Amino acid sequence: MSVTHRRMTKADLGLVLDWAAAEGWNPGLDDTAPFHAADPDGFFIAVEDEKILAAISVVNHTDDYAFLGLYICAPEARGRGIAYELWQTAMAHAGERTVGLDGVPEQQENYIKSGFELVGSTVRHTGPLASGPAADTRPANAADIGRMTELEAVASGVAKPRFLTQWFRPAPTRHGFITADGTGMVVIRKCRDGYKIGPLVARSDVQARNLLQAAATISGEADVSIDVPASDRTLTGICRELGLAPGFETARMYRGAPIFESDMLYAVATLELG
């Protein structure tokens, strides 16, 4: 049988997220719907004899910007060029857009060969999150979605309305908090193992600490992970003060004009969608 490419259905995406869990990526329990909403045409699989062999996403957030993630190949299909051929199909979906990705160490040289350039790095901090006073914060609700989407766009440098409208929607496994003055926010979601925080946007170290401690009311004693730009020394310091230890690191890379975050304290929503 020949290998064919097609776009993922929601069911396919759920299976690929199971693959991601098996690879140790620890996706959220309810990531499928907001991921798919970001760009239903941006998720691709390679199939042979009705079996999925490889997967990738290139999500077009705007007319100028896309993000690549979920690049996985089944072990039995590696070494056949299947994943790279699917890569080419997915990259064509981005057209002339700038494409960002968070590259794992073993793939970074391959990304450079494909025209990506290193801009920075992101460090995952993990551990039980110390609780404490969460002054000037409150649980976010559906009425806050527009404001939270605006805050993330300013902090990250690019708008992601289709994705974040779903991501910020309150759900049993995903909770948001916003500051009383509406200038900072955080989301925490239940994952296969523990919790992940993201995005986090704050205008001061006090605000960031309060938001993280608000998130701690959800996670309790479970491990929490947050992906922080290595250049953000203030947020890195806050994570360490609250008991989170640095570990896993990825490289932020771009094909095309890079996108730079603002000077606000910022942590990404998810490495798969930027």
C-alpha cells in the first residue's frame, strides 16, 4: 500500500494526542477541541493501509503567522522518509507565513536545514506549586475571554483568536484567573500527569506571583509545569521561589521574520501551538 496524506479529523487528533502522551509530552485532558478550533485544516497525518504512521500540525493563526507542532512518527515507520514528506505537505499549508516552532534538542539541526533560525529557548519548570495569598485575582469567566485573548496577543506578539477563544472557555479540567484590574491572567489545565500552566501574562513580579498562587488553588499538591522563556529571568526566579525546578528545554525557532514577545512577564499556552 502507498502512503497517503490527509487532514486529521477530531478523532484522529485525539489519537495523535495519545501518541504525544506516550512520547512523554503530557497533553491536557481536553486539548482536542481548542487545538482543532485553531485551524481545522492545519493538522495532517500520513496513512498506510488505514494505519496512521506520522503526524504534524502547522496551524495558521493569522494571515502572516503559523506555528508547527505535534511532529511525531511511529517507531516502525522511522527511516523511510515518511515524516519528512508529511512535513513538506504541512509546510505548504503555511504558504508565505512566518512559521514558529519549539524544537526539541534532537531535531534542532534538522529544523535549521529546513530554513529555521534559532531565536531563543524555553525552559520547563516543574514541581508542586506553593500556595499563598492570591491578592487582586479572581476566577475568570466567559465574559473575560475577549480581554484575556487581547492580553495574550500583546504579550506574545501575535493574535490567536480561534485557538484562545476555546482555550479560555471555562471547563472542568481548565481554569482561568484574571487580575482585578484586568491587566494579567493565567490558565491552568489538568493533564495526563499533574497540571500545566499557560498562558500566563503579568505586568509585574507581584502580579505574576499572585496569579501563580491562584492557580495553586486548583493543583493542590500535584506537580505543575510552566514553560518560561529562558530570557525572562524575573518569571524564572518566581517559579523557583514557588518551588518549581527547571528541566526540559526547547529552542524557539522561526522560518521567516521572527516574532518577539513584549516586556511583560509571559509563559506560552502550549508548546504545540505557540
